[in-house]
Amino acid sequence: MPNLLRFRRELLAGAVGALLFVPTSAYAGTITGTVSDPSETRGLQSAQVRIIELDRVVTTERDGSYRFPDVPAGTYTLETRYVGADTVQTRVNVSETGLSRADIILRYGSGNEILVIGQGANQASALSRKRESDGVSSVLTRDAIGQFPDQNVAESLRRLPGINILNDQGEGRFVSVRGLDPNLNSSSLNGVRIPSPESDVRSVALDVISSDLIESVEVKKSLTPDMDGDTIGASIEIKTVSAFDRKKDLLSGRIEGSYNEYSGEITPKGSIDFSTRLTDDIGIAGGFSYYNRKFETDNIEAEGWDITDDGVVYADEVQYRDYDVERERISASLSLDFRASDSTELYARGVYSQFDDQEFRGRTTFKLDEEASGGDANSALFDDTDGEIEIERDMKDRFETQKVRSIVVGGKTETGPWKIEYSGSWSKSSEYENGSVDPTTFSRDFDGDGVSILFDYSDDRTPFFSYASGSALANDPGLYALEDVELTSLSDSQDEEFSTRIDVSRIFAMGNGDFTVQTGFKGRWREKSFNNDVEFYEDSTGNYTLADVLGQQTYRLTDMGPVVSRIGATDYFRDNFGDFELQDNDSQFDSAVSDYLNQEDIYAGYLLGRWDSNKLRVIGGIRFERTENVISANTVTLVEEDATFNNMVFTDDTVIVTPNSFNRSYDDWLPSLNIRFEPKRNLVFRAAAYRSVVRPNLSDLAPRFAVEQNDENTREGEFGNPDLQPYEAWNFDGAAEYYFSSNGALTANVFYKDIKNFIVDSFEENGTRFGIAFDEATIPINGPSAEVFGIELGYAQAFTFLPDPFDGLLFNFNYTFTDASGTVPTDGDITNLRKIDLPSSSKHTFNAVIGYEKGPVDFRLAGTYRDRYLDELGAEASEDRFVDNHFQLDASLKVKLSKNIRLFAEWININNAKYFAYQNFGTRKRLLQYEEYGSTFKFGAKITM
């Protein structure tokens, strides 16, 4: 009861201060200082410093600094707390005017030091940042990222509660938070929003950013008014290293080799980073990272599942895919920091990251024109006497480059009770292809030729095929003539944003805490475009066959038959270009329908009030955001020969391109409230409520209207939708966190989200959109609502209290349950809704880490599990695509040879976890996609000066 009464008194004091803006104490001096470990290598961020006599509390900045303005003259006791450290009290005298300084050293136990590297140190840092955060959040620090055997930032994030990673080729790419689509997250780099390199999404694939350059990643799951309001999942904030993060110079290098058991090759990775103070007030920090990775993927895909009258289930298309991939990452960062005066700090930070992806994909595809002629519960037989069997053999030779660049210049000025922060930034992401042959396709139709194929479905994941007859014909490369060559002459996605912001705050020192009033403005000017030029070619000689470019397969699952050479088909096409004939209509249609330009300007302002005391922190306010769009794209109509269009009969296939342009604007008011209450030392309760919006994909907004009118005058279309409204959500969080006196914590969090205007693709019949009549069309629409409810549990502990040698053990475990559901139209009927789990939503996820760190040995074994999730919606439930559950084990071992040299080894995907996507057809999981990758082994050394 006393705690409750105190809570009410402090809440009332905060409210009165918000209304009157009147300080309750006389202003005088300022207390400043830093908090660091005994080695004074690095400042400790998120240490809590409290003036006991005034009950005023601040949290240290990333360089370990803290500041109390307007402290009345007198002698005070500073109490400093940090997870995993002993609480320290420091006496300081404050004069009537001027600056008083108190630098504080923290340690754990008699004669021990707080280390700034290693598992224990990064756990203490992450828990301290979590404990002192304004809202619900999770943190990965620089050392934590380096401790795990992860290949990029996305894979590092999967170690946090409520995080699910969507993989590509066995490597983590997109981040799903609390079971929500990655598009519902926002990502920033040094406070600068990261635009998306890809043309069709807002979400950023975080595999493009090297983890070697990262100082920390914070996942903020509740919003305050000073934050951008465009997230429903989380705000993912990535920071690179600053020279002021450290008190001593740093120069470190890392070199390693990476071996993939499927490719059988060793590839290099290396990085170097540095931090130095040129003077006491000028610092420079940065780094460079290079990573080359070669790997292989074996894949099987199927579609068109159906059932015969005799009860035989079959797929009408089955593909066997052999991937050979080389990925190269180059990343660099540079940070300049300048302390211009006692009150002003300035900075400039730049990041460059490039991701090159060379992918060769050999594919054998069976297209089955008629239903199975025989079979049983585990097989299906197809005979070309009953229906045509088409076999395609193709090769994709695609080289793609993604780039992310950002520059931000800014600073802060603190004078007396005033604080002003300001910045201007530029960021640009791009995805570029020029000259990819994607793919070269050879095909042969077998019809009455004596070819029959048996598919074995006894293993749901791997349906293998065999020839019951005609194998010699099916495997004769000379019978496969060129179908076409698809050349991507240009695929250019550009996403660029300029922004500027200013935040002004004033602290009012009260009798038992601080009240802060803060306001700010932010402008963002974004332009996203996509320019796509595709060219289709056919062989004019009629002599080009698979036999001319026969290659070797590296497929392990089965024998694919004759395959196309990886580079042979591309070389043949370029060397004999005069023998190929451009298909004008197909090329023009596919090129024009993809292009768009979307300009999006966002203007935001906010007002917040903040109450801080030893036990209570309240942050409340409102944010206003105005969005303006200017969008242009094309209506592209393909009119087939003998079709009637605009009262005219066309004698040839014709493509008609009509430019479109739309303007739109709308306003959003976004209130929020975050409460942090610590009734007892190390026991923290949180509550948060806020409203947020997520704007639709810029590509979905584009007025891209593709219409095909056939000779029967039936019109089929695919539409963008410039009338789409943003997602709107009310979000609620409640949390309880208990931090052990040693290095550890027990946490629990419950969350609920009510989402309106959820966007789904709708299949519509016999309608009109944007003045275009159609018989059938697919269009993204607003309609159904969605709800998300979940629980996050976490436990972390460094067992330093155990007797030797067990005092080196560490354990970390988190579990998340998410119930995310919504409704979607059935067969395109908005009045006939069915309930679904939201895409990318796994009900159960957990991460477990067992570590040991003592003497020269540092070991981690990490396991990550996520439940199955809905990946894509079909027209009905039996056509929905699911991704099966996934459990992966990884391990790392580091051995310290000397103070400056460490050797390490990592084993990624120990258990060779597979990827399996399926649909529930009949009583079984029917394959849509299966992949396996093998394990990757890394080994190398890190040298620190």
C-alpha cells in the first residue's frame, strides 16, 4: 500500500508539473561525469545514476556519460547501479554556480573487474539497457553479436524474444517481430531510416548489413512520441561504433575461412575496425568487412495438387532445382565525433554496404497436362498416351547487386536545463541487375512417344520420380529445343530518402524527481522507383538444342537428367546473338507493367511530457504525421489477335501502354503512454499503450494495371491500388522484469494489438476498378481486421556464484507465444470471410544458449526454434502455403592465446535443418518447396591491439 500511495503521489506531481511548468527548486550547478569499468577501456551505457537526496535519476549515454543540470548548492550522494556490478555510492560537492564532476568506477566483487568483452560483459550490458529503457525493448550489443556464429544482423536478431527470421537459401534475411509481417517493422541505421533495396516491399533484408560493423541493435516494441510512428511490429535501431564509445584506442582485425559441406569450398572473410581519439575532443572510428561465401542448395518444388476420381493425389507440376550460389558482402563505416565545447557535441556517420549475389539455378520441370492415369496412396503414374507430358530443362544465370548507403550529420547542445538535438541525413538503397539471363529454357513435349513417369510421394518432403518407360527419350539432350531466352537487360530499383529533425527539451527539477517537456519536428522526403526492361528471345535457326550447352549437375537428392551448363547457355547466347529473334509483345508487356515512381513526403511533429524519479518514469504525449504521395505507373493492355478493344478488332497481338498518375494525402494523430515503475530494487513493471500506422507497400500503391484481353474478349487483370489506406493499430504492452543481484534477469511480457485496414490480395470477378472493366482480377485491398495476442518469457543468468569451475557457466532462454489472427475474403467475396493466422506468424518460438567462459576458453551452444507459419494465402484454405517448423543448432568456440590473440571455430546448422513449405491437401502435407543446405564451418583468428 505505501508503494501504491507513493506511485499516486509521484504521478500527481508529474501531472501538476506538466500543467504548470514550474520548477520546485532553485537552480545552481551541474553534475557531470562518466561511468566505466576499472580498466577504463569503455564507458558503461545504461548505468543508472541517482542523487539520493533529491531522488533524481539519469541513465548514462553510450559513452558512459551522465549529466544532472540545475542542482542546488550542497553535498550529495550519487548511487550508481549496473546489472552484474556492485552498487557504488559517491559523494560530490556542488557549488552555487559552475560544473561539478564525478567519474565513477564499477566492479563486481572484491578484486574483480567488469569486463568489456566476453559473454558475461555483453549479457550485463544488454540487461542494463533493457532495465533502463523507456519502453519495452530487447538489445544485442557488439560483443553479443560477435559471440554467436551468425552470418549477418538478421541472424543475430533471432536470439531475442519474439523474433522470427525468414530465410532465403538457408540464410536469415527478413525479421518478423511478434508474428507480424516484416513490412510492419521499421529499421534505422544510426537514426537514419533504411530504405528497401527491393522493388516490391518496405521491409529491409538485414542480410545486406555486416554484423562486424555494429555497436548495438535495439528492438523497441513500444513507441514514444519522439519516435517515428510507422511500426506495428517493432522499431529495429542499428548503431555503428563511435570513437567516444571507448576511453582507449582500439585496433582489431579478424580473418577467417568458411567451408560449406555441400559446395566443398573454403571462402574468405575478414574485417578490421578501429577507434581513436585524435585529441581529447576529436575522435574517429570505423571499420571494413569483406565476406565471400559459396554454397549449394538442393531443392524440390511442386504445385497444382489435385485428386483423380479414383482417389489418386498428384501434382500437375514438379520441379527439381540445383542452386550454386556465391555471395559477396563489402561493408564499411566511418564515424567522426567532435566535442565543440562543454555544451555541444557534433558527429558525422557514414555507412556503405554492398551485397552481390551470383546465382546459378539448374532446373528440371515436369508439366503434366492430364490427371494421373494410375497410382495409389503414395504414388502417381503419368503416361504420354493419356496426356501430354512436357519436360523443361533450364538454367538461370543471375547476377544481382544490392547497396545500402547512409550519411547523417548532427549533434546535441546542452546548456543548463535545455537540450537541443538536431540532424540531417541522406540514405539510399538500390537493387540492380544488368544482363542476367534468367533463364535459358529448353523443352520437349512427349505425346504418344512411349514416355511414362512414376512419382513416389511416400516422403511428403521429397517426391522422387522414375521413368516407367521411355527414359532414353526423356534423357536425350538433342531432343530438347530452345523455348526462349529471358534477358533482364535492366532491373533497377532505387529507394532514396532525405530527412531532417530537431528536438528541444527542458528539464524542470522538482522536489522528488525531474519533469521534462520535449517537442520536435521531423521531415522525410522519399522517392522509390523501379525500372524493368525484360527481353524475350527465340532461336530463329531452329537448330539450338540442349546438347549444344550440356553441363554437369551437383544435385544430391536424385538424378535430374541432362542439365544446362551454368555459363555455357549465356556464352552461347552472347556469341550467337544474331541467331536470336526478339519477341516484341512479350518484352514490351513485361517491361512496361513493372515500372513505377512513388514520391512520399512525411511531416511530423510531437509534444511529450516525461516524469523521472527513482521509482517512477512516465512518458506521454502525442505525435502528428502528415503523408503526401505522388504516384505514377502504367496501364498495360495486351490485346490478342482477333480480340475487340475500344470497339476495334485487332488483327495482331498488340500492347497498349497508358501512363497513370495519382495524388493523395492523409493525416494521423498518434497518442502514446509508457510507464516504468520500480517499487522495489531490481523489480520493474512496465505498461505501454500507443497508436501507430504502417503505410502500404509503395509498389502496391502504384497504379500498375495489367490487363490481358484474349480473342474470346475475356479480360484478366492484376492491379495496384493507389486508394489503399495504411494499417492502423492500437498496441498494448505489460511487462514484469526482475534483475538478479548477480548478472541475470527473469522477464515476462504480455502484448495485444488491434489492427485495422489489414491489407490482403483479393481475387475479384466481373467488376470495374479505376475505370477498367474485367472478368477476373487480383488487387490488394483494405478490409479485414486482425488481432495479435502474445506472451514473452525470458531467463538469463551468469552463474558466477557457483564454485570453481562451474562459475564460468551462462544460460539464456526465451520463449514467445503469439496468437495472431485475422479474416480474409473467401474466393474474393469480401462478405464471406474466413479466419486465418497472420502471415509469418509462428505460435511458438524459443531460443536457448548454454555458454561457458573461464580462463582462455569461451564456448557457446545455441538452439533456435520456431513453429510453422502461414507464408502465403491461397484462394481457399486448401491452397494456403505454410512453412514447417524449424530447429537449428549452432556452436562457437574461442580460445585466448594471449591478451591480444584469440582463435575461434564455429559450426553453423549442426543438425542440417531443412526448409519445408507445404499446403494441407487431403489428409497430408503436400510439398510446395523443400530445401537443404548442409552445415557451414568457420575458423580463424581475431587480433586486438
